[in-house]
Amino acid sequence: MNLEVVSKSDLKSNPYLQLSIILLIGFLLRIYLSTVITFENDFKIWQWWGEGLSKVGFSNFYSNSWCDYMPGYLYILRLLTDIQNELPGLSPYILFKLPANLSDLGISILIFIFLKSISSTRIAMISSLAYFFNPAVLSNSTFWGQVDSVHAFPILLAIILGLRKKFVLSGLFAALAFMIKPQSIVLFPIIG
């Protein structure tokens, strides 16, 4: 296996490598910042719902707990709780904010891929990074721990797939978004 060090000329001439490095550094920064500031009220609710799902299961969860979320994100919370139980030394702040941070990374990549197909690589890269490092997005996912980007990722993917006339896949991702938050219903007429 030949491992070559990336030269400065490779870095300057390869926008994919540049974007990958910047997003990786930004993602690692988000992981670190996840432990710094948290809106504890919502964060404790995520943990409480995950623990409730572990104890009573999905069939009894809604009758035993107050919950205003559809089951889509609850599956993720259950998985995160199981991981937390298996790896108790892992920071819950990193773990429970990971889906939102990963979704922001995915949205940034989708923005780049889609815009590169209709504009220049430079515009696609700037737009992708503008989203990923947007203070509002960073605050919502990394500090506050909200899951709006987990919901936005399948919505954006459904729209892009619909624009590319991949309607079945588009519908599947729209349904997934609906299972996370019912506000996605506004997307159905567009896809239909």
C-alpha cells in the first residue's frame, strides 16, 4: 500500500480535498464545542425519552411518557441510549448531539454536490461552507442540541432526488422526514 503525503500543489488544485479537510476540521471543532454549551432542558428530554424507550419499548412509550415527536427520531434516541449504556465513559453531550452534527455535515455535502452540478465548484464550495459554519446552524445543532438538521437532511435529499426525477427515492426520503417531524407534509405536494 502506497501512502503518499498530500503536497501543497495537490491541496491547491483539488477542491474536493480542500472541502474535505475544511469540513473534517469543522466537524471535529463541532464535536469539541458540543461539550461546551448545552440547553439542558431539551437535552435532558432527549435522554429521558431514550431511557423511557429502553425501559418500556415502543409499544408502550407514548402511553407512559409525554412526547410530542413522531417515532422517526425516537429510534435514533433509543440507539443513542443503548450506545450510552454500552459506553458509559462517552460524553452524552457528544453522543446525543452527534446526529445533528452529522446531519449538518451531510447537508453541507449535499449543497456542494447539487450546486456543483448547476454552478461553479467555487460557488458550490462557498455555499457548502457558509451553511456548515453558519453561526445559527452551529448554535442550533452543536450548542442547543436541536435536531432540525436531522429533519432537514432527508427533506433536502428528497427535493434534490425529485429534481433529478428519482421520484420513488424522493418519496421515501420525504416519508422519512415526515416520520421525524410531521411538518414535512408541506413537501408532499411538491414531490407529488
